[in-house]
Amino acid sequence: MQAELKSFGLSEAASRVYQALLRNPEAPAADLSAELDLSGGEVRSAYQELTRLSLLRSSWDDPLTMRPVIPELGLKTLLAHREAELLAHRQEVERAQAAFEVIRAESASGRRFTQTEDLVGVDAIRDRLAELGARTHSQVLAFIPGGGQSESARRSSRPLDEELLLRGVELRTIFLDSVRNHQPTTDYARWLGERGGQVRTVPSLPMRMIVVDREAAIVPLDPERSDTATVLYGKGAIAAMCALFDLVWSGATPLGDTRSRDRNGLSGQHYALLRILHQGDTDVVAARKLGISERTVRRLISEVMDLLEARSRFQAGARAAELSWLR
């Protein structure tokens, strides 16, 4: 019975004293102290608590003596009070939910009216990602460039990704091919796949991008900085972002598949490197875009030069153009 009385809000000492008085209404406080192994102060506090809750009353015969109110009366009244408190609390929660919906709608409409929203600082970006994630209903599309992901990036992404997948949100993520050589990122990608996420890789990605429900997209404000971003809400811009993602996705390789070389002996990474260098980018830029080291860039270039029997990069580029390898 003691556990049941706690549901009425009684402390453990008050519960034990009330039960003892129900068994023996005339028991002196001193006897209760010895019987229940409670100090005199604890028994007095229990009496005060029970009196405040209307579970003790003065005796009609001796007003200085306190007697227990039978459960049919005392607990029934206390139960009514608890129900009233819960009802009031429920109404407060409902009012808070209504206010939340109004504020969220006003905030969202304000952002959509401007079509864009600039974010500066990692905290601002992650806060907006968390907010958009909480509102997501059906799908998240993501370009994740940069090669192997840092431990902090994986740690911050895991809770949001897991929450989305548990809600049944479709999660499509495209990493660079280079993550296949970074075990922690590969493990994370497989973790996503085991929970229903879809993961593919490509040799290069145009930018970092996240599209939510095909209604909003977060893209870099400055491609050279990771601490700035822009949120796009316009239908035209979002349609273009989705078309870009769908195009890249259709040519991406599922993570579980083995990358192969074509009849020319080249992989997708080789072709992507040729296009990057043809644009005049340096080895450093090529390494960053492909998510690989400069040493790996030089090795891939050497492999292409050997296949083309070229003695210089310029000659290799010319022969690659002749063979339409730069398309």
C-alpha cells in the first residue's frame, strides 16, 4: 500500500505513519516513532504533511488528538485535487503547443518570404539543421564532400540521423569515393545503411548540400569556408538542387559495390581528376575536391600518363581531350 500512497504525492514517512494510524487510530506519536523506526522529528513532519493533505483531523472527543481520515473520504478528496492539477497541467501543455505552432509558423513564413537565410557560425548552421530535421516528414538528400569525416562531424550527425531514420524518413547520402579508404567514415556509412539509410559514393561532388523534403536546402555561402551557409526556400532553386542531386545519385555507386575500372583502365576518380586539372586547378585544389591527399593525386596522374604514354601533364591532357576523356 505504501507504493500506492506515493502516487498521491505522500512522502515515504507520511505514507508509513498514515498506514500505522489506520491500523491503530489511537496510537501515540511516541509509539509510532518506535514502531516505524522514525525519529520524533520525522513523525512530527509526517503529521504536518498528513494534516495539510486532510488525511488527519482533530478528534471530536479530544481536539488535541489527531485521528486518520478514512481512505474513502481523505484519499478520494486528495485524488480529486490531483486530477484537477493534472487537468490544469494538460491545459497548460496544450496552450504551450498551440503557441509553439504559431511561433514556428510565423518564423517559417518569415524565412520563406525572403527565400534565403544566411547562417554564420557552426552553431547557427547546426541549430538550423536540427530545426529542419525536426520538421522533416519524408526525405533528406545530402552531398557530403571532403573525404573522410572527422570524429566531431560524425558525432554531431549521428543523433539527428538516427532520429530521422526511426521516424521513417528516407535518408539518401552521397559521399566521395575516397571515404572507402577511411574506415571510421565507412563504418558510419554502413551504420546508416543498417538502419535504412541509402549511401552511395562518387569521385567528386560540386558542393556540400542538404535538401529537406524537397522544400528547403542548405548550401555553402562561401565554398571556401565551412562555417557559413545559406538556406534556400524558393521553389525554383529547390527544384534545381533536387534535379542536381537526382542526376548525381543515378550515376553514384552504392557503398557495398566494388569500384571498377572501365575498358580504358580508368576509374571514375581518374576521370574526375582529369576534368579538375583541365580547369586549371592545382594538385592542392584537386586533392581537396576529391577528398584525397596530394600524394594520391600525383599517383593517379602518373597512372593516367602511363596509360596515355604521355611524357608530361600537358601531353596527357591533350591526348585525353582527343579521346574524349574530359567529357
